[in-house]
Amino acid sequence: MGINYLKFIFYFVISLSLVFFLFFILSYLKAFSNSYLKAGPTEVNLLVLWENKEYKEIIDYAENGIKENKFDFNLNLLLGFSYFYYSLMLNDSYLKNQFLDNAIERLRFLMSINDDVPMSSLYYILGKAYSHKGEYYSDLSVKYLNKALYASSFDFVNVKKIFLSIWGILINS
């Protein structure tokens, strides 16, 4: 009787181990297949995402694109603007400040590498980002908003047209 009892316990433990092992293998394969499907090549139109105001999606795609080409003007500009507009949607002040810092960093990086590009809308968004940072950044906010105001190509009513004209998109009025 004792030997049958030990056999039963042994086979039971082996069966449970086999079931857990199979469960582990199946869950691994499922996770692998999902990640493989998500990692496949996709063509994403960032301007369509911009029109739909899906700034977080733009940030995710643009950050991956920046890894390949750090000095891409259009991608950096879109990323900086997306950081700014996404920060306006957040309620958590810590996250909001993180995204504002990222926007300021990205836009100032663009200013440092591009001297000949008209940057009126960039100055405007940079000034707005500093104004959202708080009163301690008011001098920088005023500085960049004045630069935007006195830039030759800036028009407060047509910020969208200027922003989209950077990429050469024709806007039908």
C-alpha cells in the first residue's frame, strides 16, 4: 500500500510539472508571436497622426526614427511640437514637466544645428513651452515669443499653414 501511494505522488508531481511546463512554453510562444507581429515593418504617416492629434503615437514613432537619424530636422521638429502639445493634455504635473522639458530640449537642439531655416513657429512653441514651465521661466518665454513676433514669416493666424509648409504640403484654402 505504501509503494502504491508513493507511485501515485510521484506520477502526480510529474504530471503537474509537465502541465506547468507546457503552460510556460505556450505562454512564451504566444508572447513571442505577438511581439513579432508588432515589430514588423509598418508605414506610418506621421502627418496623418498629427492631424488626428495623436501626439503620443507620434512621440513613440518619432523617438524610434530619431535613433536612426539624430539630425533629421523634420522629425526633430515634429517630435518637439508633439512633446509640447502632449504635455498640454496631461494632468499630472510631474509628467507634464517631463514632456515640457523634452520639448524644450528638442526645440533648442534644432536651433543649435539650423541657423538658416526660418524658425518663427519654433520660437513660438518654445516660448509657449517656457510659459507653461512657470514664472521662473518667464524671461525665456518673453524672449522667444518676441523672437517669434518679430520673425519675418510669422503670422499668428496661420501657424498651422506655416508648420505644414515646412514639409512642403500644399494646403487648399
